[in-house]
Amino acid sequence: MSTMQEPSPTQRSGMAAKAEKSSTEAPRPSRTLWGDAFKRLRRNKLAVAAIIWIVFVVIVALTADLWAQQLLGSPTSSDSTTLAQTSLLAPNAEHPFGTDALGRDILVRVIYGARVSLSVGIMATAISTVIGLILGALAGFYGGIWDTIIMRAADIFLAFPYVLFVVSMIAVIGRSLTNVFVAIGILGWPSIARVFRSAILTVKENDYVDAARAMGASDMRIIFRHIFPNSVASIVVYATMNIGGAILTESALSFLGMGVVPPTPSWGTMIQDGQAYLTTAPWMMIMPGLAILSTVLAFTLLGDGLRDALDVKMKDA
Amino acid sequence: MGKYILKRVLQFIPVFLGVTLILFALQNIVPGDPITLIGGDKALPPETELQLRIKYNLVKVDENGNAVLDANGDAVPTNTWERYIGYMGNLLKGDLGTSYQRKIPVTEIFAQKYPYTVKLALCAIVLEAIMGIGAGIISAVKRYSFWDTLVTLTTSVLVAVPAFWLGMILQLVFGVIFKVMPISGAGGASSQFQDWMHYILPAITLASVSTAYTARIMRSQLLDVMSQDYIRTAKAKGLSNRAIIWKHALKNALIPVVTYIGVDFGAMLSGAILTETVFNWPGVGYEIYRAISGRDWPIVMGGVTLVVLVVMVVNLLVDVSYGFLDPRIRFDRSSKSN
Amino acid sequence: MAKKNSSHVDLKTLPVPEGQHLLEVDDLKMYFHTEDGIVHAVDGVSYTLDRGETLGVVGESGSGKSVTAMTIMGLIPMPPGKIEGGRVTYRGHDLLNMSEEEMQHVRGNDIAMIFQDPMTSLNPVYKVGKQVGEGLRLHRGYSKQEAHEAAVKLLDLVGIPEPERRANEYPHQFSGGMRQRVMIAMALACDPDILIADEPTTALDVTIQAQIIELMQEMQEKNGNAIVMITHDLGVVADMADKIMVMYAGHPVEFGTAEEIFYESRHPYTWGLIRSIPEQAIDEKKPLTPIHGNPPSLVNLPKGCAFAPRCPYAQERCMNERPEKHAHGDGHYAACHFADDDAFVAANAPDTSRSRGEVALGEPVKANRSTSEGGEA
């Protein structure tokens, strides 16, 4: 299963020419860039819908403690005395998404599951982005031996089948929310590093970088003042899409029993729980699946919208 | 061309070493002492334990295969470097260790499982190629039409769907509601369905995400090619649009798509862990999944190693075949920079 | 797909109707309907062409010179393009109203085209011989073998050494100049009446440029075809063109024989082009005079003369009133309000211009045209 990472080393060779062009082409004054981009983004209905959905999910997840439990009951604990009456109920007025085998409301579990998915998506992406930016900057800016070592390391990481790699990593460091996003985050750096590296290589060609250097600007200053602003667009696009990919990976891990530890609700775990009740209570797996689908789709569409709005050239997949 | 192949092979070597290093590292920090995992709750007799430690390369041995003892009569543990050498030696011999629980070589277990996974992946690849390329072509040729929109939306959704969930939805619809497809296992005497029917739903599930990507790549490649100057040349020659698409555009656009699909075969072997778990498919992925829950690390690591190595070799072959497909590389006299 | 035994009549075997020219373009208008508005890419282009003749179409990028050619070939995607008026007849047949299938018989067979960038205009995954012979298989129903043999001969004809071997090579194995030769071989394969060359030398080295132009002229002598040579460089067509059309912002601003354009030009834009030919500046130790400013947006053309904002002689009238075409004898016209003003022309035309009188080249020259518009030879 390929998630959001770049397809493979082979892809790179095939589309080498394009990849080199993948960053923002002509550097433009950043204010106009973001202003224009915002205008274009607002015209993209799918992207606007995606933003609305993401904001909605984030608000629901953040404020869940204030209202969800009062309305729908606890997402984790169940009352064994009333189990016979409350378990495996089909969706109804009281439980809009139905209940699971332990009589817990599925809606409230989906809501709390959003916390896991969003935090994994955002934290893992943050980790990948930071590592990717640092390594990409070293490789792109200093070139030479740095470039060789870092890009070979990226090849090695990308040679691993992604899901299997994360699975073996979790097997080693153990199951927990932190470990899940650390594992996904650490393994996600190569794509960001490559994007930033090629952005740097493109920007480095520009005369104003030479000019800045001639005027005695330090490397750090050149990276932060001249190169970074010009590559931000492509990084933002990649990071946005990466969040969706990380959420998918987390759900896969949880489904395999390598994600967060029960009873903490996670969408992937809920789907796995539902597998046993596929014939009798299909809503157990349908609802969390729809939650994953809609959230990941929203991040993908937002990423697509940002890509078009910011005019970032990138490869498919 | 020769240079191109040589370069690819040379690039393969450091990646191979790096990958094995990471696999070794993972294997060595797996929690829990393997000896206790093998013994379960019972304490093993010291003699057996020492034999096991020798077998797992945890203590130093002399030429005769006996443990080297220190002044206190205890076995001397091997250091990390020695264990890596041992690990690489075993790997190159094709020895991936022995299952803790089933006590048989990991390679033996996977020898039975691999054919199932490969057959499933092949079915999925065929599906991916036909559906993905077809949809991509339609989408590009009828750009901005209803079909293009349909393909674009479908691929966006497919990319966002967790494949294992899609598999369960297929089980629900075709297995539970309509009861027309088997939802578990790979067939055999006990199944009420023909063997080949067991492949349908898992193959669709396994192919879903890749098909979406293939369609997208095909579409963008074809659109890209259609805007090239040589397409205008072909049109100026008097070729019909149909001939231009099928003769001039497609061949160019397909080269990267075919390589993508080739690489994807490797990705499918890995993605199979989810699909096989959903469908109880007796392949490598399901075996790894069961070993994870049973904490049978040699199977997990052996399985991962096998898949990773196969994927790497497949990618290398795809890279090399790319050179054959594209005359710009096949007949390149100067070395092509990457 | 190619219909080998098509009942289609090969247009180039038909005679040109009495009183008509091989190719007649009459008041052609091609607009593009885009999100930002209507782009007036070609606005009222007219010319005629006969076998053996060479027409030079000169103008800056965006002046509509390529779009005119592509429109004639039916290569403009519609939409966004739309023909808003005018006629194009080839041997008396209306090209603009032909079906796509009929046009396919014209393209490559009767009218062929070569393009600016030979590096990208050949398909990278097919052998050169196959690409050269493709037109013959399509239009003449040659077998693979026949097409290959013909391709080898064509490659030999355009001066490619070892044509048998080279025919089996791929485009990336050829140099830029050699690729342009291949393009010419490909275009001439079916012995077309008209060869349209869109900036065929722009992407090439200067030394190669001359060779390619010579080759085109040589081929023209052999085959008797007409050539439409599109270029931004007046110098390129100086020696080869019989007639020259100068275009600006979609409009033809001056049209005449090569003699008339070079020596009796009456439009300030043409003067600007002449002044910016480098060789001349070096020869005569005159400074190169660039035309200042940029061509106008084709969406919002100025109300008056399109060139007025950049014209050093522009007056109030030029800003408000679109100039008519002022004829100066058979075929020569200039779209400038002051084209009839001999004093204005004499004062401002470049030194080469005979319109200026005896001063310029130090030799007295008659002011009237020396060649008539090239009729059928």
C-alpha cells in the first residue's frame, strides 16, 4: 500500500527531469503569492468544503470533554450490568451511530478517536517535516558528501515497504500513542527532505542567492531569508497531504493491533473490533471507516487545492 | 545502457547494506530475551539454554561450536558487531532463523506462504494495470468531461479509503448481503465457492489504492505528452487524433506508468499484510500479522526481511527494464545523470 | 486511422482554378475565448501564395504569425480558438470549412509544416526513419518496407550522412541541426505544395541556421513548392522571401515584396525591425536601435493603432483612430495613417530605404517598386 510518500526510487529516475522542477518556479514576492493563493483557494469549492470539514472535526475533538460524555456516555468504560440491553444496538435516536459489543456509544468513540487520528496526523507530520527540512537543507545546501549520505539514507528508508517498516518499528518500541506518531514521523522524513532539497537546488540557481552570498550573508541567513520563503509553498502542500497519509497509516497500525492501547478509542481499532461483528452489527466498522475516509479525503483535497492555489508543481502520487 | 545498468546495480549495494543494518538493529532491540520467549513460563535447564544461546548467536563459540567460557565459567556474550556478521552470514545463506513457537525454520514457513501472496499480488497487478491505465486514458482523452470528473473523484476517494476497510465493505456487500462471493481464505475443498472466486475480493482490495494512483499518473502523463511538440508534429503530418493518441502519445506516456506498476508489485507484497488479515488469506502478510500477536519475532523479522529483499530486487529489475523501455536511456552514449 | 485505398482525391493533383492563387488567405480572424477575455490573436490577415514562391511572415512573438499558420493547417484547438471571419482557400477549396478527415488528407500531404524546436518536435520513442516515412504510409499507402526505403532516400536528400544507419537511430542521437534536417525530410516526404516553416532556425546555432535555410531553398528549387517562412528576424527572410508580411498584434501592418519591405517600407514598425537587424548595424557602423516597450495585450488592444504606444512618431490621431491599409502600388500596403505622407516617410525611414531619397546609400534609386507582386512564373 503506498501512502503519501513518493512512489519509489524508480519513479524518481523516470521522472527525474520533472522532479527537479517540482518547486515553485519563479520566486515571487511572498505577500502577493499568499494573497493570490488565498483568493484562488476560496474559489475552489472542494478545498473550501475540505477546510470546513477539517475545522469541524478539530473543534469537535478539542471540545469533546465539555459535552460528548454527558450526551453520549463514556467512550471507554461500560456498565456490565446493563450490557444485555445496551450492546450492539443499531443506530437510533439515542445512539446515532449505534453501540458496540460493550454497549459503548459509537459516536462518542468516533469523536474521541478523532483525537488520536488528528494528533498522530499532525505530530507525525511535524516530526517528518522537521527532520526532513533539516536533512533536506543539509543535502541541498551543502551538497557533496552530505548530499550523498542523506540521499542514500532516504533511498534506504524508501526501499522499505512503508506499512511493514512502521509495524516492525512499533513491534520494537512498543505500543503507545507517542510511539505511533514517533514511528510514523521518523519514517516519513525522506519525502519532505527530497522536496526541500530540490527546492533548494532550484532556488540556489537564482542570482539573488549568489548576490546575498557576495554581500557576506551567512549560510543560515541565506537558508532562512532567501531559500526557506521560496520553498514554503511546496512544503505546506506536502505536509498537508502527509497528514492524511499519517492518519491512514495510524488506522492501519491500529487495525493490526499495533496502534494505541485499548480501551482508548482509535478509528482503526474500532474497525478491527467491528470485524467480528461484520454480519450482525456492521455499523461498528462502517462508522469509524467513514470518519477516516472523510478526514483523509479532506486533507487530500485541501492539499490538492493548496497545490493549485500556490502553483506548486509536483509529481502525481 | 551498460553504464546505466551498472550504475543501478552499484546504487543497489549501499541501499541493501543499509536496509539489512536497519533490520538487524530492529531485531536486536526487540523487547524480551528470546530465550525466555522460547521457554514460555517454564525455566529451561541451563544446558538447553546455553545451546539456544549458541544457536541464536548470543554467545561466542570456538571452532568446534562450543561456547567460549570466561574465568567464571560463564559464556561470553557476543558483541553487536559479531552478531551483525553472524546475521549477515545467515542471511546470505538464506537462514532467517527459527520460529520461537513452532520451532521450524522461518524460511520453511514462508516457502508455503509466499506463493499465495505472490498469486494474489499478480491478480491485483493485472487489475491495477487494466483499470488504472484504462481509466487514466479515458480521463485524459475526455478531459473535463463527465468521465474525467468521475475518475478524478473516484481516485481521490480510493486514495483516502483505508484498504482494509474497503475490503470489509466488499465482504459485507458481496459476502454477507448478496452472498455471491467468499469472504475468507483461499478456497480449497471445504469452500462452497470455486477457488478462483476467492481471489476476487482480496485482489480488488489490494489493488484499490494502486489503481487510483495508476489512473492519476496515467492521466497526467498522457496530458503532459499530448501537449508536447512532437504531438503537434504528428498532427501536422495528417494523423487522426485516434492515431496520435494510440501511436504517438500512449507509448511515451506508458513508459513511466509501466515502471510505476512494476514497482507497485513490491509495494503490494507489503500492503498484503492488511488485505490478507481482512480475508484470512494464508499468505506472508497474514502470517506476519499472527506472529506479531504471538510475539514470534523471528517470523515477523524474517517475513519483513523477505518482503523487503524481494521488493528491492523487483525495484532493481524495474529500474533496469526502464532502461530497455526508453530509447533515450537504451542508446545513451553519455552517462545519464540522475 | 489511415485509409490506404481511400477514394479521396488528392487535392494537389487538381489544377488551381482560373484567376485564383494556390493559397489565398482573405481577412482571416482567429480569436481565443479565454477566462480573461477575447484574445484577438489574428485579426484580418490576407495574402496569396503560388508555387515556387516564398512568403516571409515577420513579427515579434505574440504577433499572430504562428497562429495564422496553425489556423490554415487546422491545428488550433477550437475551443478556445474560434474563427471569427475570413476565408482560406487552397486550390480553390475552402480549408476552414473542411471536415476533420478531409483536413487530415491536406495536412502533411498538400501543406506540411516544420516547427521551431527540432529537439522536441520529434517523438523520442520512435526511430527517425519510421517518423520520416510515416506520412508516406498514411497518405500514399506505402508498406513499411517502402516507407523505410523512401525515408532513407529523403534523409540522404536533406544531407544526412550515412542515411541507412541514421534512419534506425532515435532522435536524441541527432544534433539540433540534423534533427531540423530530419524535420524537413519529414515535411517534404509527400511532396507538398506548401511548406510552412515556423521559426525553423531560431533554436539553432547561427552557423547551422544558414545551412537549414539553404537546404529549404535547395529543396524548393527541386520540388517547386511554396514556402511560408515565419520568423521574428527580418534578416532571416531577407534573401529568401519573395514577399513579406509584417505582423503586429494580430494585424498585418505592412505587406509587400521583399524589395518593397526593405527599400520602400512605409510603416514605422517595419523601420524598427530593419533598424534592429544586427548585421546592418555592424556593416554601417550605426547603433542598433531597439523598438522600445512590449507588444500590447491582445485582450485589450488600444483603440487606435496597436503600435501607437511604442511608435516614436505617434500623434493624437494614432491613439484614437485605427489606421486603414494604405496601398502603394500592386499589393504593397502599410497600415499607418502617415504612409501616404512622402515627407514623413522620407524623413524617418531607415537609411537603407529608397523612400528617403538619394542620401541613404549614396546612389540614386528610383522610388517606385522594382518587382511586381510575384505572379505565377
